[in-house]
Amino acid sequence: MCCALLNRLLLVSCLLPLCLTPLSMRAVPQKRHVDLLVVGGIVVTMDAERRVIENGTLAIDGDTIVAIGPRADVETRFISSRRLDATGKLVLPGLINGHTHAPMTLLRGLADDASLHDWLNNYIFPAEARNVTPDFVAWGTRLADLEMMHSGVTTYADMYYFEDDIARETKAAGMRGVLAETIIGFPAPDNKDFAHALAYTEKFLNHWKGDPLIHAAVGPHSVYTCSKDLLAESAELARRYHAPILIHLSESKPEVDESRAKYGVSPAAYLDELGFLGADVLAAHCIWVDGHDVALLARHDVGCVHNPSSNMLLASGVAPVTQMIAAGVRLGLGTDGSAGGNHDLDLMEEMPRAAELQKVTHRDPQALLAEQAFAMATIDGARALHMEDQVGSLEPGKKADLVLLNLDTPDGVPLYNVYSQIVYALKARDVETVMIGGRMIMENRRILTIDEAEVLHKAREYGDRVRKSLDLH
């Protein structure tokens, strides 16, 4: 009994100093300092669980998201002198425009109500031959970047000429780009023959190797504008530099008919025979693909990009989106260029069109759901570009590319289903803030990296030049 009592007294004597220790002297878990906290919004993560976090918070350090979760949880672990209040707003992953031709903004509305081949051969190719210069490309890219940022695009894939100038302007704007120098089987504005095009492209690949924002790529235009040797050598160059390959594929029925007549197979099957298809290929449009083609694209892990507005405006056809998704094809969303294939670079507008086009074609309101359409503009778009480890969703370890949408608007209330609200109700005008790699690019609808008034003035000047060059009145 005495021993037991003694042990209790010793225990109490040991604990007593702890009880009497002032609270200020006790160990407190240290909070990690980060560069920025985005606090209080409805965070639409697009992660594997499709978490939507009410009153969520992101911790950002450098260009990377380091934590995401409920506000109370993140704020107990992280502290920052910079805070972005997202209360009453949606916080989304930056949108991904999987296919465009940025400088063609300066040819917007030049030719309308024409088929693809009529539009290209009788209007666009002649206009480009007479007007496209490095200066034209630079100003056209600035105009495109302005438009895309205003609609929440943070990453885009491009194919055009003088792509090194496009890359320079894209980086200056703070945007992320997969940018391909176009290689085509006739004299182009920047390179008059194939040899010069390959040399230019190799220099371009070397220039941007390892850049955090710019992914230089090779862009053989299409099966119908490139010879077998041109396609093969373009692919070889890209693979030597581990660069992406961008191409137009099965965009129109005449393209497919010509391929079958010339090669005996579809464009996709022809590329497969050449050893062209692979996980480094991003194929735009893919409208006239049959079941065999879809299986090829899925088996080779090719990324594809659906461009609903362009496909409708040019009456090119309806891509089998639901079949491609079911087959496991990596499928993103794009605007195409804004010179006839489309008239704007507004990816917010492409989401409802993608969903509605599949619904009316299949006569099934569930053919493509709002969540699927939003995924095509975010995480599935990143998968199409094979960049899903970097962008497309809001997750720790990924780049801090995000947009804030204002919900304090007539089209923002009431809110029942977040995906339906984003896809069918909200517009580009509701995009309030854009961040790319942790850097604020647009704040309260004001672009911070480009002089918007100067770009608009220059675009009007170029409009006059193009009209004069084509003798348009």
C-alpha cells in the first residue's frame, strides 16, 4: 500500500510542473509560410474524386499548389502575407484550348459561309501569303492571348507560321502554350520549301527546350497537304527532340475520300501505316473517323481535340465524341482559329456547344453531360496534351493555373449544380481573375501583362492592310 501511494505521489509531482507551465510557453505547431492563399471560394478541383469544396482554400508556393482543402484545415497549416479572397466565387482549373491558330485573329471574319476547302484555298491561303510576317504574327498573338485570357484559358495548343514569334509573345503574356511550327507541302509565309521549314523548326525546338511555359512542337499540317516524306521527317524530328506533334486529322469528308482513293485507307489508318501515330501526337478535329479509326487512336494513346463551333460553321460534320470517350480516347476541347472556322477564342462558349451538339445529334439529353463537357476543357484537355501531371485540375503538386468566376451576377444565381452552372449558364464575362503558374495575369477583368488598348488599335490597322492587300471594300 505504501509503495502504491508513493508511486502516485511521484507521478503527480512529475505532472505538476506541466500543468503550471504558461500556455505561451507550450509547443505550438508551426505554420508553413507560402507565397499565396486563395481563400473562401467554391473550389471545383476536377481531381479523380471530382471534389467540390465549399469554403475551400488553396496554398500556393512559387508556381505550384502545395495544399487544397476546407478553409479551416488549410489555414491551420499554412500562412501567407498575400491572400486572394475568393468568397462568393467559383475557383476552377485554368481552361485548356486544345487547338487554335492564334494570329488568325487578324483575319477574323475575312470569309464566311464557305466549305473548309473553299475557305482555305480561295481566301485564307491567299490572304496569308500576302500579309503574314513576324510583326503580323506578334500582334495577332497578343490579340488572341487577350481574348483567351478573358475567357479563362491558361494553356493553349497552336499551329501557325513564325511560331518562334508566337512563343515569345505567349511567354511575355504569361500564358502556357504547346506551340507547333506548321510544316506544309507548298511555300509558306515563313519558309519557302521543306528543307527550310525543317531547319527553322529544329532551331525553334532548341530555342525553347526546357522552358517552364513554352512546349515547342512540330506541326505537319495534314495528310492532304503533306507528302509521305514530309510527314515521316516531321515525326522523326519531333521524336528526336521529344517534342509533341500536332496535326489536323479527318476534318472533312473530302479529306477522307481523297485518302481512301489515293492510299486505300482512311487518314488515321494511313498515318498508322507510316508509324506516325503515338502518345506524342495531338490530332485536331477527328470528325470523319470510323470505329476502326477510333480504336487506332485509343490504342496509340493519341490526343484528340473536338472543335464544335468550327465544325458547325464550316459544315464539316459532327465528331463521334461519345464513341471516342467510350473507347478511352484522350479528348479535349478547342476553338480552332478565329478566321472562319470560328469567330472567337471563347472556350466558355465551346463547352455548351459540345454538349448540345451531341445531345441533338443522338437525340439523347444525356449524350454528353455538363460535367463531361467541363472535363474536356480542363482535365481531359490536359490528358489530350499529355500534360495531366501538370495542369487540368487543382491538386497539390500541380501548377497554380486557376480562374475565379464571379457568381454575383444574374447568370450566377441560384446555384444548384456547379457543372451545369459553369457549362450552361456562366459566360466569359463572368471570368474575373486568371492566374498562371502562381502569377496574376488578369485581376478584376483587367489584363496585367498586355496593353489591351494598344493591341486593339494595332488590330484595326492590320484590318485596313488586309483589306487593301485583297482589294476588299
